[in-house]
Amino acid sequence: MKRIVVFIFLFFTNLCVCFAQTKIFYSDGPKNVKKIALTFDDGPSKATKKILAILKKKGIRATFFLVGIRVEANPDIVKAIVSAGHEVANHTYQHINFYSYNVENKTDKVERELLQGKNAIRKITNVETFLVRFPYGYSKSDAVEVARRYGCHVINWSFGCDWKKITVEEMHNKYRKAVRNGAIFLMHDLNESSKVLLFLSDFIDELKKSGYEIVTVSELLKLSHL
């Protein structure tokens, strides 16, 4: 009887380890540590340098999910992101909304978008990205399996609202209320008039005052290339 109990214990232990090793989709981090990650989508853009200036002043690192065609158009800005010590990640090549992309070769297109995005970033920075965020948070099985095939983790977010038609104050309050251990915050790196630029500095100060350590996504989730 004792042998059976031990066997069952070992079986489920190995099963849990197996699932832990194969998990590649994340929308937040561990709840037992006071760490959060700030992420910026859709860049690089005219706003990137201002975001970098704020992050430098506050002494923190963030993760930038970059769009391939914008990487190719703004190589110097991409290099500046990497030189400043931030993490670069893949936001695909053309920023296609795969939720509404209904064609027979959809999976092939998902694969090409991931690879072209990776290649664009690698060509400029020599960084082999292993984090991908598909546009609009697309995370269906086809995207997850394509990501797995190329050694990538799919990263969504626990909160974001900077694209909504609300005031800066309302937006700030919503981000503030969403603060918790392991949070992955989504913001956008789009233009110089972005509301993000108007609240980011104060938000970082609040996070630090509350005892949170602000880290990159890979640091938060302890991830590397699959």
C-alpha cells in the first residue's frame, strides 16, 4: 500500500513539473512577491524617447513589445531602447488583428508575422526575442502553438486602459486600483500626445512608495528562450 501511495505521489509530482515546463502563456506574475512589470506596445514611435527619459530618471527597466515595420523605420530608437538596458520583445510585424483575420492560411500568417517581427528586431539589435505579444491580446491555440514552435512565450497583461476615451486622471485611477503583486501593466508607445506620458512618472513614484520593485517581464516571470 505504501508503495502505491509513493507511486501516485511521484506520478502527480512529475505531471505538475511537466505542465510547469510547458506553460508558455502568461497574463500576470507571481502573487507572493512585490514585483510588477511595465510594458509598452506598438512602438517605436515619436513618444519612445520621452518614455525612455522618464524611465531613466526613475531608474527602472521596462519591456517594449515592438512592431516589426516600425522597428525597420526607426532603427536608432530601437538601439536606444536596448542601450538603455530595457527588454525588447516581439509584437509581430504588421500588427494584424487575428481575431478578425478569417482566411484559410491564418496559422501560416501568424507564423510569418511572428518570424518577421523576430527577424526585424534581431537585424537591428542582435537580440533573439523570446517573448511575443500578439496584437489585441490574440492568444488562441494556433498562436500559442506557433510561439511554442519557435521557443517563445506568449505574454498578455493583467491590466491596461490607456487607449480608452477617458481623462488622464480617470486612467491614472484605474491603473492605481489595478496594482497588485505580479501585475503586468499594458501601455502604448504611440505618439507624443499620449496620455501615458502625462501620468507615467507619478505612477512609477506611487509604485515605488508602495514598496513595489519594477522589473522586466522576463525577470518577473523568470523566463528565457524555450
